[in-house]
Amino acid sequence: MRRMKIRLYILGMLMLVAIGGLLATHARWLASGPRDPRFVRFLRRYDRRANAADFLPPHGTAVDHEGRTLDVAVEGSAFQHVLDDLSLSSGGRAAVQLSLDARLQERAEALMSGKRGAVVAIEPTTGRIRALVSAPRTASLDRALNGLYPPGSVFKVFVAAAALSADVDPVFDCPAGGYRSSRATPPIRDVEARQDRRWKGFGRMGMGEALVHSSNTYFAQLGVRLGTTLFSDAVAAAKLRDPAVVLSGTSVGLEASGCGVPDGLRPPELAPVAIGQGALQLTPLSVALLTSAVADDGLMLEPTLSPSARPRLRARPFTCSAAARVKKMMRAAVRQGTGRACDLPALSVCGKTGTAETGRGADHSWFTCFAPMDAPRLAVTVLVENGGFGACAALPVAREILLEADRQGLLE
């Protein structure tokens, strides 16, 4: 009989705890539920009453910095969650204003139609994002902010700036046979060696010429010369592994992922990483930020979608002198190298193509650039998944975006 009483007592206490938990949860939802985007989405989906719309706050919409309507978020996406949250915090009385330019955004969306990839256009001196495209649009993946890809030769911009910032500026022999970082690894060769068996190689050359020709042989050696410590220091200085919140709501935020850059890389691993391959994955936004840092004399500002946000320093990855040197190299790459199709009159574009091997399917196509050279107003990074050579798929998209930006006065 006594055991029965004990059991009933324990059961009663458990029921009281359960009831208390349910009441607490109910109270929390009554207090905060109507302001929670998840709660609003639930009601929108399942409440079919004719008058339900009278009780629900309006769906979060967006306008650009001049009040033009933007169509940028997919229902159920993280972007839409933040727009809903910001709309709810203002009582749903006004659309959410973003730093995006509606005309530039629309042009970038059209250029990426039918493609898979991303576009990021950002002001180097403010961090304000002017165009942000993930193609095709999905609720589950924002390729511009969270897609991780091998960057290919656009990463050579970072390696060059990091080396010069550490006073490393070597001349290397770049034969047609390529470079082996160890006996156990295959040679890293230049594209020209695969295209023409009679090619003799570049011979001895310095960093500027190597960036113009996008020499894999040179930059593989440069990565090994940097070594584990200097490379790790450069990655940390650029905050490549750190996420970035590009738009903050009251309870949620739109966050860009940190990049996949392993630490403690040995020479056999540094060689392929230095040419943008191997154990390396970057987001399109991170490539745009590195490009912006070169454009803005070595300073990297926090990226933002808020038109009213004050510029905030994110990192100082490169010295001013190193950024100036690489800026000239990128200008030469557009005038004389693989970026020639983006040499637009009066814009003095600085850029770098990239072709990244994927291990399956066609290569990814990259192009990253900024303009004008002497007073950079806009940095543009384009990724086209499985698009092949950077000059063939990504560069034409970036070129048209720069032309549209020039027409809209964004490069003045």
C-alpha cells in the first residue's frame, strides 16, 4: 500500500511538471509568437479562414536605396525570414529598405537566367552590397552567401597580396614540365602545357607576369615559399573562416558562411591550395571581399545590405603597398591577360579570371574585378557553376554588370 502511494505521488509530481511546462510554453507563444516569423509562416500556411489576412501582419517586402521595389527573397528562405522579422518589428507599415540597386539587381538576375551560380556587387569603400544574386533561387541555399566552391585562379589575387604583405616577392623558374612539391605528388602545370605539347614554358618570371599569365607553376611555388605559418597568418588576417551577418533583424539575421580553409597545411597541400584547388572552398561573397580589400588599399569592410549602416572595418588583410602592387597586376591581367574582354573604355577595370576543377563535370567559371582602378566604386564577383573557362562564362556577366553600373552612375 505504501509503495502504491509513493508511485501515485511521483506520478502526480510528473503531471504537475508537464502541465507547468505546457503552460510556460503557451505563455511564451502568447507573448512572443505573433512576432516570430516561424509562427507567422505557420499561420499563413494553415489558417484558411476568409478573414485570416485581417489578423496577420503583411509579408515582408523590400525596396532599394531609392525606394524601387525589389524581388529578392524566396518564401521560406533565410532572407525572407529576416525581411519578415524587420517588417514585423515596424508593425508592417513599410517595406524594408536595402542597399541593393534595383536596376543593377534586375540586370544581374537576367544575366544569370538559366545558369547556376552567383553574383555579388559591393562597394569597396562602404561595404554596401549593390547586387546579390543566387541562381536559381531556392529556399535552401543562397549560393552567393553560403555556397562553398573551389575558387581556382581568382585565389591567386589573395596569395599575391598576402605574399607581398609579408615581403615575399620571388622569381621562379616555370618550365613546361610544371612543379612538384614532393616526389609523391603529380606536377602542377600551366594550362598552356596541356594545350600545346611543344610549349617551352614561361621560363623565369616574377609575380606580376605570373598573375597576368595566371601561371599555376609560379603560384604553386609561391604557396610553398610562404609556408604554413605565413599562409595561416594571412588567412586569419583576412578572416576567411569567419561568418558575416549582412542583414540583422530583431531576432534573426542573414548570415554569410565562413570559408573552408584548413589550418596547418604542409607544402604538398599548400601548392594546390595556392592555385585555388585542393582543400579549399570559398563563398562568392568572400571572393568579393578579398577583391574589395585590394581595391581599398588593403582594408576590408563589413559587408551589409543596410543602406543606413555606417562603414565598419572587418579586417586589414593586406598592406597598402601590397594592395597597390596587386591592383596594377589585376589591371595588367585585363589589358594583356585572360581578362582582355573586360577592358572597357574609360573604366580602367582591374580583374582576374578563374577556372576551378570540380572533380566531377565541367570546371567552375569565375571572374572577379573592380572599377575604376584609381577610385574604385564597385567590386563584382561572378561564379557560373560548370561554366568552363572564366573568360568564357563568368567574365561576360561581370562585363555587362559593370556597363549597367556605369549607365546608372554607380561608378562615378
